[in-house]
Amino acid sequence: MVKIAPSVLSADFGILAEQVGEVSPEADWLHVDVMDAHFVPNLTVGPPVIESLRRHTELFLDCHLMMTDPGKYLEAFKHSGADGCTVHVEVGQTAELIAQMRDLDLKVGLAANPDTPFDLVAPYLDRVDLLLCMTVFPGFGGQEFMADVMAKVAMARSEIDRRGLSVELQVDGGVDEKTAPMAARAGATVFVAGTAIFHCPPSWEAARRIRHAAQAASGVERLERESGR
Ligand code: DX5
Ligand code: ZN
């Protein structure tokens, strides 16, 4: 099942609720990029904006924490109405952060930068709900999709299937209707897109095009896997 997660980073924050309303018919989740100007060289939003969003939408709020010290704020994210949080494996203390998210009853996500090997996240696969393979270096919207990351996505897909896990496999960065099929063929299930959705009005139509492109490719991928190719 393909899930589309529009990234509000590329939306107009002055009319955020309106922009979310417009994309909602074609959105499964909403992706919220939290940047701390330390783990990444950019600064965005935190719990107050998530709290405001929560009042305007029932969509699953998928909070991508690009932060050096996410543990300090997980409780605040939970209380602001986040449904899931994703922390980066590069910040360390992964087992503790996963346990903290579970205790708070948040869906647990683990992210890996494009140059972080699969081996670093593999030991946590049975403890997470989502694995995010970044397809750009985090920090900014509008960057180019890194197709090389598809080898890691395919590796993650085969390991998830081999172990019979039900971990969502997310890609984020440069995802559009041309690149989503590559990720779908590699086995991704959740497609984050900012620029390709909010800069291409009407946003719901752009999201629908990405969904259809990904669905068509993931159908092919499933058939190929089932026939042992
Ligand atoms: C990048 C963020 C992404 C970003 C993607 O650091 O994690 O979620 O919004 O934006 P696009 O789709 O424009 O590459
Ligand atoms: Zn993101």
C-alpha cells in the first residue's frame, strides 16, 4: 500500500491550515520537518506549530526530527498531538530514544542519511514502525533525488520481508512523479514530497499524480518479486 505524506515545509506557513485542507483528500499522512539549526543548518518549527496543525486536521502527523537532542523534546511532541516521531540514527542513543517513543505511545521512526549504511539501522528494524531512507541530505526542500540510495532501500525491503516485519519504508527528498516509481520499485511504501506537491497547485492533484506513479511501479515490483525475479 502506497502512502503519500506531503511535507508542509514547502507549504505557505501563513495559511498552513488552508494548505493542509487543500491537500488532505490525497494525503495519508502529513510530514512535519523539525530542524534545530544544529543537526542540520536550518531552523523550522516545533511543538507549537504541531499543536496548531492538530486543531485543523485528523491526518497522521509524521514528525521528522532533524535534531541533535530529540530526547529532550519527545514528550512535548507527544503532547502537541504528534502521532509519530522519527529520529536520526546519526545522533546516537538510538535504543534509548526508541524506548522513550514507545513509552510515550508514539509511532517509532528511525532515519538514515544518504551516506549512512544500512548496517547501522538494521539492528533496530524489529523495534521500529518506520525506517526513513533520506534521498537528500536533510536540511532543505527542493533538492535533487539521490537515486544511489535505492540500493539501500532495496536492501531494507528485502530484510524487512525476510524477517516478516511490517515496517513502513519511507523516502524523503526530491520525490516527485518521476522519482517516486524508482523508490516504489526498490520497495518504498511511504512517499514524502514537499516541493512537488505544494509548489504545483492544486496540491491534491500533484499528490494524486505521485500516488498513481508510485502505485503503478509498486505493482510491477510486487509481481517481479512474486515471480522470483
Ligand atoms: C528535507 C526534509 C524533507 C523536505 C523534502 O530535509 O526532510 O521532508 O521537505 O522536500 P522536497 O520534497 O522539496 O525535496
Ligand atoms: Zn522530512
